[in-house]
Amino acid sequence: MKTKVAMLSENAVDKRIINDAALKIRDGGIVAFPTETVYGLGADALNEKAVAKIFEAKGRPQDNPLIIHVADFNIDEYVTEVPDMAKDIMQKFWPGPITIILNKKEIVPSITSAGLDTIGIRMPQNNIARELIKASGVPIAAPSANISGRPSPTDMESCVEDLDGKVDYIIGGENSIVGVESTIVDCTVNPICVLRPGAVTLEMLQTVDSNAYIDPAILSKPKEDFRPKAPGMKYRHYAPKAPVKIVSGEIDKVVAKISEMVLNYNEQDKKVGVIATDETKDLYKNQIVVSLGSRENLNDIGKNLFKVLRSFDSMDVNIILCEAFEEVGVGTAIMNRLKKSAGFDILEV
Ligand code: AMP
Ligand code: MG
């Protein structure tokens, strides 16, 4: 398949390109586009055949549901009921990086929700994304625009790397400003429950529902028979080619431990990549070190995370060692993605 690629700017969205891509969506095609969280791969959420193409292009397991993206606050057409708590979340955080789970209506085909009776809905903040949804005139089902299992793309180049030749259109834009996928909150239950941490943090959600909590199942290593409420959480994800190991503890001890591990691996002729921070990057000698940004700015760390994970693929490293972050605020989302990319291989020092 020949993929059309076009670069847009969020501040001056070229309507001709948007209309061209929207036509593809209406015709049952698939289009990658930027959002503030990560790039998405979209299709008409109400068209079974179109949605099937997303699963095929990504190699995504059929039991992993898609989030539908809307550009209008009126979502009554797709869900049976919008509880007050969900309305509050929409009012406070939409458009933005949060997906709400509600009970779906028949109109949303089963393939989109992977057989579930519920559906995740989000209104993205990114202008290009919202213009595309509006021009398409349909809700757009869109998972992250990567081959399944790989780190999610936060820039156009990563989308092209994974999807060129597999999709109808790739619309580029600025790099994603959030960098980790949306928070997912189940609003079919009371209290509301976070199924995936993201930039809208638990602390922020507790201003809507003081009893909001994070599904404990997603915070630790999944058991064999693990059936999380967000099906995607059971898959290995965000993984670069080399295995990742996280080292957690007081930062001085972490730096010392990683340095010692590097020496050991080097003795075994293994090439190591270190994921560090601005505060620590100069403390590691004689190896590949990439900084995620300053520990003072966790938003920046989130923004850079997937690109840094991807960057090791072209550096031919045998192993990646990564410093841990405190699990508060956005740190919870960052550690959730890191732990998954490491297959929960964490060393406490
Ligand atoms: P992605 O867009 O690739 O980040 O994937 C979307 C994720 O949202 C999936 O992996 C699911 O875990 C989660 N999700 C989507 N719809 C639902 C739903 N109805 N209930 C629970 N989780 C969902
Ligand atoms: Mg994904």
C-alpha cells in the first residue's frame, strides 16, 4: 500500500490535507495522526471493516479494545448513560489526556470494544486530531500508531518507521507534548477507578471523586491468570529490542549500582545503554548514556520517555539499565510504562 505522508502545524492546520485524510477515514481507510499523548492510528469507529484494518496493520491482539476519539461533548449517541462523575471529568479535563470508560450502545461495533460492553472515549486536545475528527464526521477509533509491543510513537518519524506502507495516510505534526498515553478511568463503577495512569493524575481525579483509586492489579507484576479490567495492561509493551532493567532506590545508590552493573556487563562483552537524568548523566563513565530530562520536571521525562526507549534500537546495545522515578503524580504513569517495558525487572538497592 502506498502511504501518503503530510506534515501539518497545529497552529495553522491545512484544511485541504485534513479533508483529504478525512475522506480516507469516511471511505473505511486508516490514518495516523498526532495527539498530545502519543500518535494515534485512526479509523471510523463505527465501521467494522475499517477497525479491522487497524488491528491488522499494528498486529494488535483482537481482545485489546480501542479508544474512540470525539470532538464533541455530546456522546449520548455512543453510550447508554453519562454519570455525573463522568460529566465532571469531561468538563474539567476535556479536551485532554483522559479517557473515560462508559457502557456502550449497540451502534459501537463489538470489534471496536474487543467484545466488551463498555467503551473508552476521549476528546484530544491536539488541534490536528480534533480537526480530523470533525472533518470525518464520525468518532475515530485510535490506538497508538506503533506496531504492537513497541514503544508508542511521539513524533512523525516513529510513525513512519512502524507504519509506512501499512496505512493510507500519516499526518505529521509537532511532537506529542504529553508523551505517555491517556489516563484511563472507569466511570461505570463508584468510586471511579484508574485503569491506566497518565498525565491526568490520581491526585487530580480525586478533586472529582475523593475516593478515586488506582486498580491495584496494574501496579505490580501480572500473575499468570491476570485479567485486568483494561485488557491492554496484560501485554508486554513499550519494549525496545534490548531488555530493560530498572534500578530503584536512593539516587546515589542507584548510580553506584548501575555503574557496577555496567562494568560487569562490559566484562561479558555486552554493550550497555543507560537511561539517566540531567542530574546524573555525567556520573556514568565510558558508556552510552541518554538523559530523559531533569528530575525536577517529570512532565518532560514523560514527554521524552518513548523516544529515548526507541533510540536504543539503532545503537545496538545488548541491555538497557534505567533509573527509577518516584511514583507520585505523573511519576506513576512514567513508572507504569517503564515497568512494562522492563517486563517488571526491577532491582531495589
Ligand atoms: P492504546 O490506545 O494502544 O493505548 O490502547 C488502548 C487501551 O485502552 C487498551 O490497551 C485497553 O487496555 C484500554 N481500554 C480501551 N477500551 C477499554 C474498555 N472498554 N475497558 C477497559 N479498558 C479499555
Ligand atoms: Mg498502544
